[in-house]
Amino acid sequence: MPTRRHFLIGFAAAPIALPGLAQASDAPAQLSLTPTCSDDDDLTQRQTEGPYFSMESPEKQDFANDAPDGERMTLAGYVLTQNCRPVSKALIELWHADETGRYDNSGYKLRGHQFTDAEGKWWFETIVPGLYPGRTRHYHLKVQRPGGSVLTTQLYFPGEPLNERDRIFNETLLLDVSPTDDGKFGRYDFIVA
């Protein structure tokens, strides 16, 4: 079985896989429910930021050292416009619970931001968040293209038993998750106005 690094190298080396274009048989498939940039109505859905957002997070990609006992997860994707153009230098901010479902509200563990590269790619090395009481497993994110408005949303895990009971769960915000030898690899492409 491949590792998270294998998936990340493949992701970083691959060109953008746009909806409607022929893909090689070994190319990763897009989730059918994930918004695509081919339809103006399919922008990434907004969701509440929740009670635990902290301003002025540090710029970082590696959250894994913040929770050494957590199951490793690589999150990756693109930021694209409605016209399927990659957005470089878009801000991606991530925060989430640790493996026990707790948020760090006094510091910046499992909190940080980065900027997309010239091809609109982003990725974080982190962990699978634990269950927070009353919610399904999720990540919180903010995405902002240069000069654009801030998209605040959440990303979810497919097959989670609590998805159906979570009052704000949205199936268009499901990650495409693959198991690896050393954790999980999750992908989501943000479509922004």
C-alpha cells in the first residue's frame, strides 16, 4: 500500500484534473458530490466557523508534531475559480480538534495557515481529528483568494456514523479519503468566486 508521501508526490506532480476532461485510468477520480468549477451554482458551500476560531494563526504546513499520538493525515487540494483557473497565493487557514476531540484555545496547536502555490495547490500534514461532542468528525477552514472575500467552511469524512445526525453536515463538503500505510490522504478542491 502506498504512503501519504507517495500520494502527495503524485498530487504535486500531476496537472489539474478538471471536470469533463479525459483522465488517465490511474488518475484519481473526483467525488461526484464535490462542487466543480463548471457550474456557477457550485461554489464551495459556506459553513459556520464555530466557537473555536483564533485569529493570527502561524504560517505552517506541518501540524503533526502538535499531536504526536494522532493518526496521521495529509490534506491536499486546489483553490480554483469558477472558470477552473488555479488561484495562486490564496490563503488557506486550518484548525481542528486533537485526537481526543479537544481544541487548543490557549495556543496554536493544530492551527495555522499557508498560501497556495502558483498552480493553486495546497496541503497540510496533520492528524485525523477526534470527535467533538455533538458533532461528526470535521476540519474547519477559511479560504481567501487575493483581494476576495473569505470563504469559511468545514470538511467532513465519508462513512462517518455521525454524519447523518450532525445538524450542519453537508455532503458536498466530503473529503476524498484514501488509506495509506502510514495514515490517510484526503483531497478537496475549493471553488471560490
